[in-house]
Amino acid sequence: MKDQARNAAQLIEEQRATINELQTPVIEVWKGILALPIVGSVDTARAQDMNERLLDRIIQTRSEIVILDITAVPVVDTAVAKHLLETVSSARLLGAEVFIVGLSSRTAMTLVHLGLDLGGVITRTTLAKGLELAFDRLGLRVVSSKPSRDIRGS
Amino acid sequence: MARVPIIRVGDILLATIQEDLHDSDALALQESLTTELERTGANGVLLDFTTVQTVDSFLGRMLNDVVAAIQLLGATTVVVGIQPAVAMTLVELGLELKGIRTALDAERGMRLLGSALGTSVREG
């Protein structure tokens, strides 16, 4: 019985560690561009963990641009906005430029109603638009090899 | 006294901040950077933080003040090599160094300064 309980506890602990790892992947979408898709709610512990991972990856990959994707963040309130801004500020100190993408109209209105100022952070509605801007900053251009295709992001 | 050497490279002053910078050294650096800037008429300052692993509120304040003073003297500052832990501490202290240019390392910082100074010449 004791063994069983211990195994169960261990399993839960392992699962928690796995979930922790899964919930904040930092993806190098292009050389010099990191993307951080944030899924679910953001609390202090998670924000800190996310921040640490991101800063380490910036150093490791020598990235110049970070795209924070908040498409899957259900509610952006004062606390979440504060965490996001802290991430933006610390990444900036490392010399990276940060865009926040995936803002919905509802999020935008919430931020305005709460009187929250994102402090000059560049925001876009979709990841595609953020990526387009990032390419532009790095002096890269996406061109189609087929003449009539529109390759621009949605 | 472990003073921070200030090296002049062309139009740029270069200062590498050491890990164990005492408060008095920090103040001395502030003083010597501004006087050196005045004396040489340099247009850019590069502050290298690569070896600094921890900062306290004093060093953070010093950094803010010295950059403000450099700006008043008409020069551009680029801070490079800030480590993750240092960045997080500065943000927690509310010293986000708003308006200060940053770069990952000295090489990129020099490039950034070069382009910033180059533009100002063309505009002027």
C-alpha cells in the first residue's frame, strides 16, 4: 500500500514536471527569431519560469527578436499584463526586441478599459504578422517562387 | 581602488564593468566617464556588463544616472552583455533602463553605435 502511494505521488510529480516543460516552449522559428506561444493562464511562478527560459535561449541562440504569442491566453488582466511587460523589459535588456502578437479585439478592449499601457511594445493580431515584421527588421524578405501566389501572412 | 579603465576607440568610449564594483568605484566610474566624455568629445559610449553576475539597487541607479548624464552631454550609450539574472533583477527593481539601447554583446553593440552615430552625422 505504502509503495503504491509513493508511486502515485512520484507519478504526479513527474507529470507536473512534464506539464511545466510543455507549457512554455521557446521555439527558434528562424535564425535570430524566437517565438514563445503562451497557452493558458499566466501566474507569477509560471511567468518567472517562462522568463528564465526565454532569457537563457536568447543568449544561447543569440536571437535579436522575440515574439510573444498570447493567442491562447484566455484573459489578460492587470496581473498578466504586468508579467508580460516584465518579460518584455528583461528581454530588451539583453538586446532583443519583443513583439506581442495574438491580441484579440476583446483583449485590446480589456487593456484599454483597465487603462493599461503596454509601454510602446509593438503588438500585432496574428503570429504571421509578427513574423512578417520580424523578417522586415532582420532585412529578410519572403518571396514566392510561383508568380501569382500571395505569400503574405493573413 | 579597482578603477574601471576607460578605453577610447575612435569616436567611442569603452568601459567594461567589473563584477565586484564597489559603490565608491561606481561613483568614480560615473565621474571619470563624464569627464572623459567632455575631454575627448566622443559621441558614443559602450558599457560592457558581460562579467557582471549580480547587481544591487545602487549599481542599477548608477547605471541609470550615468546614461542620463551621457545623454545630456550629447552622446549615445549602448549597454551590452547584460546577463539573464541581472536583467531580471533590474526589472524587479523597477530599473528597466527605458530608452537605453542594449545589445547582446560588444560586437553587436559597436555595430549599433556605429549605425546610430553614422545616421546622426548624415542627418546633421
